[in-house]
Amino acid sequence: MTRALTFLPCPHGPALTLAALLAGLPPAASAQAPAARMMPDGSRDLYVGAGVQRAPRYQGAGERDTDPALLLQLQWSNGIFVSGLSAGMHLTEGSRFEFGPLVSIEPGRDAAGRQRASSIGGAGGLDMPTFGASIPASVTTAEILRFNRVKTSPQAGGFLNYYFNENLRLAGSLQYGAGNDHNGLLLKAGLQQSFTPAAHHRLSLAAAATWANTRYTRDYFGVSFSSGSPIAYTPGSGLRDVQLAANWNWEWSPRWLMATQLSVTRLKGDAADSPLSERRTGIGLRTGIAYRF
């Protein structure tokens, strides 16, 4: 079976990690269990590779970067898996439902607006800038970002998937720990349909949505006078974004695989209205080649 792979940022660059997450869910739909749910006892499946990606600098950014990326997916027969910057464990076997614990890294953002250690889908890149708060003409987004840094944070939670059949599934996750005070909460859900249009090719289409609590949106989309910024914006909880994604995996041989993903993300609610969200809708494109060990 052709596997889906996860893209990682190059450790020497500011790349967004825009992922073909596991079985093809859009990035913000969160890391779920690998496509192969059941494996022979004592076996493992390891993919490592490299590629390139073009993506917004941060969620809501108008500027996009092109950067190198790493690909990584590991899974073992005992249910443990690592996919990009996420790791977890299957606690079910041979059921329409699958669930288990999940840990991951939620990206931070530096003073220049560059995403760090990211494993999320980007936004920005299609619309003309749309600001939801009044910004004085003399104040730029770059100046606001200088006062709005966000720490890279570990998150913990779990995933729950339901398979309607082998090619159609509903997937969700709940993760806690993002933001500067490590109290941001993300709830993600998506529907993914897979196809095998030809031998050695695997195509999947997915739609997903992400909900965030107030503590998350205030760190990533809020602006505070107390930080020294000349303006203020206080978002609340709600739907952060919706996404569509298409993933294509081409297995050249039992050892070599090419993975490509095109994703579109639309910021919603208070996240879209933030002064930091220069563009509500964005496109991410990434492709790479991986070797199976």
C-alpha cells in the first residue's frame, strides 16, 4: 500500500511544516494514525525523505516562503507511530473505530513572523489584505508581530477516527498545551476519501475544520497594549479555519515514493479578523521523495 508522508521543516530554515498528514488529511486536521492500521507482529514501516514547499510565512501571512523540507513517518506493529512532529499509539485493532493518545509540537512565531517547528497548515496568499481591526497608517504588520511572539509548545491529547469503509474515514483530535502559557486548546475534525486511480498511485481528498479556545486565539491572533504594541485586538474562541487538501502518492518501487500535497486554508471568525491576518485564504504546495527502510 502506498503511504502518505509528513513534511518537516528544514532545521536550518524558516519553513512551515505543511503536512500530507498520514492518510491524507489537511494539515490542520491534526496527525492521526498511519494509513496501515494493522501490521504483522514485530514489523515496522519507516519512511525518510526530502522535498520542497511553498507556503505562507505564518498563519494569515501575506508573504510566502519557499523552503526545503524533510519527510518522516515511522510506525511499529505495537501501535506506536511517529509522523512529522506528532507521535501517538493505537489502542484499537481491527475496528471501525480507532483511538489513542497523541502528542505533538504546536509552532511558535518569532519577531519576524517566521513560523518555528511548525506542523500546521498555512494560510494566506490569495486575497487582498483584509483587516478586521483598525490599524493606523503608520503601523505595519511587521511592527505588530515584533510585539506578538509566540513560543513553540508541546501539546498532549488524543485522536479518534471512524472508518465508514477502507477508503472513507472521519478523523478528529483534541490537543492542549499551545501558546505562551501552554493553555491553548485545539479541536480538529476532517473527512477524507482515498482512491487508487492506477497501480502504484494513491490519491486522497479531504476537508477539515479547526476550533480554538480563547487562550489559543489571543496568543496567535491577538495584539495587546501591554506588550508595547500601538494597537490592541482581543479575539475569542471559535472556528479558526476550514481547509481542503488533495494528496497524491506515487510509489515508484517497494523502496521509493514521491508525495505531493496541495492545500487551501480559509481563516474564519476572530482569527480572520485579526490585524495579523493579512490574507484570509492561502495555498500551500509541497512535494518530496522518500525512501522506505
